[in-house]
Amino acid sequence: MKSRLSAAVHGWLLLLPAMALLVAFTHWPAVASLVESFTSTPRPRRPSRFVGVANYEQMLADPVFWQSLVNNLRFALGTIPLAIGLALLMAVWVNDRIPGRTFARMAYFTPTILPMIAVANIWLFFYTPQYGLLEQVTAALGLPSHNWLGSRETALAAVTLVAVWKEAGFFMIFYLAALQGISPTLAEAAALEGASRWTFFRRVQFPLLMPTTLFVLINAVINAFRTVDHIIVMTRGGPDNATSLLLFYVYQVGFNFWDTSYAAALTVVLLVMLAVAALVQYGWLERRVHYR
Amino acid sequence: MDRRHFLAGSAAAALARPALAQGGPTEFSFFYPVAVGGAITRVIDSYAGDFARENPGIKVTPVYAGTYQETLVKVLTAHKSGTPPTLSVLLSTDMFTLIDEEAIVPLDGFVKTDADKTWLGDFFPAFMLNSQTAGQTWGLPFQRSTIVLYWNKALFRQAGLDPEKPPATWAEHAAFVERLTKRDAAGNVSQWGTQIPSTGFGYWMLQALAIEAGEVLANQEGDRTFFDKPGVVEALQYWVDLAQKSKVYPPGIVEWGTTPRDFLEGKTAMMWTTTGNLTNIRTNARFDFGVAMLPAGKRRGSPTGGGNFSIAKKATPAQQEAAFRFARWMTQPERAARWSIDTGYVGVSRAAYGTAAMKDYLAGFPAAAVARDQLEFAVAELSTHENQRVTKALGDNIQAVLTGSKAPDRAMRDAQAEAERILRPYR
């Protein structure tokens, strides 16, 4: 009896440090945001008071919010499949015995090591009109010049591409690790059966990689709603909010306009969206990914 | 409220003198932004070092805090957590925001001697428009500017234009840029006629055009805007026509940050930007260039711009007094002249232009006097309550027009409606 109690205390003590950090920096801020989203922003001469759902009503009527939401969904739809597909392709490629394999792996992984701010600045130069790298290439091919970040049609695609470039290498590492965990006997068996490369990938490798894909997918979804560093460096949400993502808008409302209550309401919406995504992925997808 | 601030200021003054005299150095930090090219941080550090040698009782720690926007974010975040930097350089246009947040103190209480009063009275009045409201002074002009036109004389010569004659009117400007734009047979442009940047400070550029069209964008109390006036729409129409109709200006959005670079690379023959870029351009241009006042529409004009010193409310009286002394030291005529020569910003007081250093400099480089001379036509920069929000509403709509998704009159009506919604509670 006594030893069971002490084991329980022991266990809780071990949990305590991580728990305290999580509560202080994750759970409490989320709850505080929810509470604050029902109050008005405190100003020196107008203290905060309960306003019900006024902040949410304001949100429904706020075109920049809707634009940011749509942008964010497009950004997610662009980055998630592309980054995962590319990561898988690269991983299968550098998993084989090709010459210069270490070099290729390193090259693919490099974008991950760079800080996002540095990446954004490099790409800013690529996209610069007239003398940027992209412009020099298109000019050499005789194609017309284009202001990639400065026009509404291409700005979001341009920043999406940066995120894909940055993330694919990171996801590749997970796939590579998983591929190396697949027993070589399977490859030999497939070779004996005369299975083509594609059949082997589709029938053996890909199904065995499903748990990794789920993990990568979860990360990709989170990143699609969390990555805004490059937006701040490259476009600051412009032109005319064409690249404003939800988290960037939260930052703008919170730290440029100091409308903290409205920012809290926006944060709650973002949290709810991520929670739904996590529930779908863990509750529904996870049950179907394991190869039996 | 006025009296309370005044008393706080006087109390600060009364307490500060003995505190400074009793030894034990007064320490305070000083946040400043950099919005132009060049090695500005080194210059500021050297000033702080000089000040420390002359004032052993005060220790100032300069902190480079990013762009103006980032500096404001840092200062206000620190203010809300209770320990703001005592002294900061912030956009003069954020004055109402800072007052509404009760983040800064009025400076009149620190001005006591006749010498102090003479010094305060010597700042150019155009700069004080964004530094004073309701009879109180909230900011001291430091890195202040106007928008000027830079032109590449070599490219003017190539185009068969008189290299010594910049465009003086909108019509001339439009005619010149037509000749300065180089296209190949397929219509691809290798050199643009002009660039007016539209990120970050798009509202500022539109304001210049609007002033020239005879309008002001906001009232002096900062609680009413006039974005939908016909002159403003006309100004925006002039701007967008350069890009979409005569195609002498890059399509879409033109970056504030890369515009000086484009000019230095010869990719644009003219640019509209702050005079604060002057020293950067002078150091790096491999061609002859000129600086002119902006071309006139109905009249000449430019808004003033740039940053003021502000002193935090949440600081000890001794720190506030020390910060004031540092700011006063930084704006002495010789130093204001030096700062202007080092950067290109306008010397903030008349006395700065009376110093020997400045006279020598202007004799060798007359272009540096253009921004000061333009002050005669200058108007206060757009500044309202919740300034960042109002400027964003305007900036977004300008970008919408330049990217072709809205017509100028519709965009300015939208911007005005949004500004009305934001400002109504402040009237």
C-alpha cells in the first residue's frame, strides 16, 4: 500500500516539470485567450468589460479576416500535398545506392537547417523584379518580366513555394528513417517475384510508410497554420492582404493595432481549427494507417 | 490632465538634479529604428560614447530595435509589461497612439531655462506639427525627412533630356518618364522611368501626391480623415496611370526597401523616396545624380516624415531627466548638422544650418539643401488615433488600386469608411 502510494507520488513528480511548463505556456494561455475574447480591449481610460460575442460579430463582418482564412486554406492546400509528395520522392531517391548519396541527402536537408528568416531573405532576392535570379532566368529565355511578390495573382503562390522548399527536406528525414527500417528481405522477395519498381513502391513501401505519413501530415497541417516568419519578411501580408495568413493577422491585430481582445478571438478560431484537424487525424485517420 | 502631466514633469525636474549630482550613475536604455541604408548603428553608438565621456553621471545603452514598426511593437510591449526603454525614437505619426496608451510624457516640464526655450523654439515648425498637440510637446524631432525626387543624370542624357533639369510639374514628370522608359520590341522593359514605392510607406507617397493635388488627408486633431476627397482620388489616379496606362512604372507593388537599390542599379531613372537615403545614394552611386523637390500638381508639397524622440511615462524621474538631457544633447546644432551629413536626414533646427560644418557640406553638395528648402511647402504627415490601423486601411486600398483590383474612387471610399469606423469613438 505504502509502496504503491510512493510510486504514484514518484510518477507525478516525474511528470511535474513538463506538466508545469505545458500548463504555464500552452494550456493557460489558451484558456486566457478564450476568456479575453469575450471582453473589450482595455485602454487606459476605458477599462476592459464583458462584451459577449461582440468580438466574434466583428470578425464575421471583417473582410480581412475572411481573406486571411481563405488565404490560409489555400496555403495549406498548396504546402501540405506538395511538401509531403516531394519529401517522399526525395527520400526514395536518396535511399537507393546512387553515387554521391551522402551529398544528395545533405543538399536536400540544407533548407531545414537554415532559419526561416534567412530563407525568406534569399527568396526575396530570387523574386526581385528585374534583376532577381528568377527574372534573370526568365529574361535569358526571352519570357516577359513578372513582379512575383507584387501582384495579387502570384504573391500567395510565391510564398507557398518557399514554405514547400523549406519543409520538404525536413519531412524527407522522417521518410528516410522509415525506409531504412523496412526489412531488405521484402525488396529481395519482390525482386524474385519480378515486381517492377513502381509496384514495389505502391504495394510494399508506401503502405509500410503510412504511419510516417500520418506523423508528417500532422506536422504539415500544424506548420501550415503556424509558419508566418517568411510572410513578415517577404510581403507583410501584402499586396492588399493577398498573402495575409491567419496567424499573421493575429499578430497584426495584437501587436500593431493593440486590439488584444479581438486578437484573442481570432486566436480562439485558429485553435478550434487546429483542434478539429488534430481530432480528425488522431481519431479517424490513425485507425486506418497501419498495415495489417 | 494637463496639470497632472505638468506637475509630474516639474517633480521629475526637481528630483532629477540632486539624483544626478549624488553620484551613482543614472542608467537608461534608448531604442531606435533604422529605416534607411548605411551603417547607422555605428554612428549612434559613437554618439552614445561621446555623450558618456561628457556626462559621467549618465549611462545610456542604445538598442537597435529594427524597423519603425518593430520598434513601436517592442516599446509598447515593454510599456505594457511595466519596463519600457526610457528614451525611444518612434514615428512622429504614432504620437496619438502613444498618448492614448499613456506611454509617453509631455516634454514641456523639462524645458526650464531660457537656453532650453530657445533650443525648443528653433526646430523647424513643419516638424513640430507632428510633435505637438493640444498645446503640449510630446516629441523632439530627430531623424526627420521629406520626400524628394532623385534623378539619374546619365540616363537623362541618354534619353536626350537636359541632365540638369528635373521635372517640375506632374505633366513634365509624366512626359519625362515616357522618354526614360526603355522597352524592347516585345514590350519588355529594361529600364523604368520612375518608381514610387508602395509597400510600408505607400500612404506617405499618396499623401505627397494628394498635397500636390491640393488636399490634406487628416485634420490636426487626428480624429477625422478625408481620403475620399476628389483631389486624393485624382492623386491616386495619376499614380496608377503611370503603371497601367502609360506603362512607365513597374506593374504591381514596388518595394520600399529595394527602390534605392533599383535606382543604384540603373533600373529606374528616377525615384521618390525619403531624403534619409541621400548619404547612402551618394556613397554608392557610380553615376551623377540630382535631388529635386517633388513635381508640383496644383502646388508643390511633401509631407514631413521620420522619427521623434519620446520619453516613457513608466520611468523614474531621474531617468526621464537623463533621457531628456541626452535627447537635447543629440539635437544640438553641431550634432544635428553632423547627423544630417552622416545620413541625409534634414537638420532639425535652423541653427544646424548655421554651423560651419553644414555650410561647408552644402557648399560642396548643394543637393543636401533640397529637403530643407522643401519644408516651406511641407505639410504634417498623416497622423491619427489608432494610427497603424488607419494607415493600414489606406495602404491596403492603395495596393488594391496598384494591383488592379479596385478603381481609385471606390478604393478611397472604402478606406474612408474604414477610417470613419475606427475614429468615430475618438470624437
